[in-house]
Amino acid sequence: MKIVYAAGGGIAALAVIIFIVTSIGIHTNLIPSSPNTTAVPLTLAIKNIAPRQISNKSLGIQISFNATNPNRGTAILEAIEYNIMVDGHHLTSGTIGSRLEGFLASSAGIYPIVGDGSVILKDNQLFQKSNSTANTWNKIVSGTAKYNVTGTISFREISDLQTSSTDKDFRLTYP
């Protein structure tokens, strides 16, 4: 009888050990191993600034931004707020997109960018000629203006079901 109890105990102990080993093995295989990488912020560049003369005193200014996501995961570009200047004169300001303020916010003004992808965003603004901006006007119309664009890009990085919101200031020149 002692041999039967000893054999039963040995089989039970072996079953517990096999169960624990297979449980740990299955558990570690279900959790993907991800390297400890830090997300890199989105990069922003000006693709084009195209002035279009509407009248003798007004110009349409179209600006095109190229936003690039250098990460493997998807990022959501919420907004680009910008100011365009030439020779220290403020031409115009604008906003592309809208910042998410909560779970109930509309997603109409946000732009998802997949990993290693980019998106081009355009906006149109008006510039009115005045006596103090006549030289700036002439440079823009002749195509010799050097544009300084400053602002803030707002985006969310999505990784491992977590999001982090970031606002990043930028200063760009074109051309």
C-alpha cells in the first residue's frame, strides 16, 4: 500500500511540475518580447509655400507641410499651429487639424500616420498688402522671399495600447 501511495504522490508531483513548466512556457510565448525603444517625435518639414496673387492688394498663401512618423507604431497628428513671416513681417497665421480634448471629441480634424509613413497637409491663408509691407509684397510676388515658419505640432504616439500626448515647437525656413 505504501508503494501505491508513493507512486500516486510521485505521479501527482510530476503532473504539477509539468503543469507549471508548460504554463510558464505558454505564458512567455503569448507575451511578445519588445525591445525597450523610445518613440521618436514626429518630424515636420515644409513641402511648399505657394503665393497666388488675387488682386493688387491681396495674396493667397498656400502652405504644404510634410509630417513624417519615424516610429514603427501609428501616431495621430492632432494639430499644426503656425505663423508665417518674411523679413520680420508677419504674413499670416493658421491651424491645421484640431486638438483632441477628450473621449467625446470629433475625430474629423486628426490625421493618423502609420509607422514609417508620412502625410502632406495643406492650408490656405490671405495676406493683405499695406504701406509697411510693400517691400515684403514685392519679394513674395517676385519669388525671392525667404519664409520663416514657427509654431507647434501636437500629436499622440500610440504604442502597446498606451498613448502619450506631445506638443513640439518648430522653426522652419523655406526655401
